[in-house]
Amino acid sequence: MTGALRWGLPLDHPGSQIPWLPTLIAGLEDVVNYLDDRFLSRDLEDAPKPAPFETFEAALERDKEPADPWLAGFLRIDEFMRDLVCWEGDPDPEEAYARFREWLPFAHRNRTFYEALARDLGYELDQLEGGPGELIF
């Protein structure tokens, strides 16, 4: 949710400028770093390099699912958040790409943390990934 608020909305939208949001993101990163350093059985992998701007722009304008799962995930978040706040107009490719480049390391670290923690606790990911209202434990 924090990533969607911070990077899923255009930078000039008030929702992405909530004053407590940077503190919430920093706190989440602190918790992940603490648990990673002390409890996970292996180090988390580094984030992949972001898709090139040309690939990003083509995926954004074609409204087609890109092959890069991280790019596809960002575009889904961007579209969902735009719909949620009734944001009119097409996204600016350069502004959206800048948000994607900032979002990718954050999203990747949190996802790899989630996967590593599940693995260390003996869970399969499909056991944990339920939809809203579905009991997963």
C-alpha cells in the first residue's frame, strides 16, 4: 500500500505527497533490514535493472502486458491508482518512468523479503497469496 501511494500516483497528486508517507516507507525499510540482517537464512538479492525507457513507453502507450513482470506490476499499480482517484488523462511517460525507477528497488526488496521469509518459515507462496476476504491461515 505504501508503494502504491508513493509511486502509483503522479507526483503532483496530493495522495503521493502525504507528509507521513516517507516516514512510513523508511520504517518499513528499517523493519525489513532488521529482520533480513538477523533472521533470514540468506541475503536478499539486488533489484533487477529497470526496463529501458523505450520499452516502458511502448508498454505504457500500447496498453499491452509487457514481458517484464516488474514493469507489468508497476503499470497495473499505476492504472489501479489512477482509476481509484479518478485521475483524468494519460500518464506522462517520463514522469511515470521516473516513478517506476524509484519504485522498483522498493518493490523488489519487499517482494524478495516476503518470499524469503515464507520459505524460511516453511510456507509455499500459494498458501499465503489469497484475495481480499480469503482466509489464508
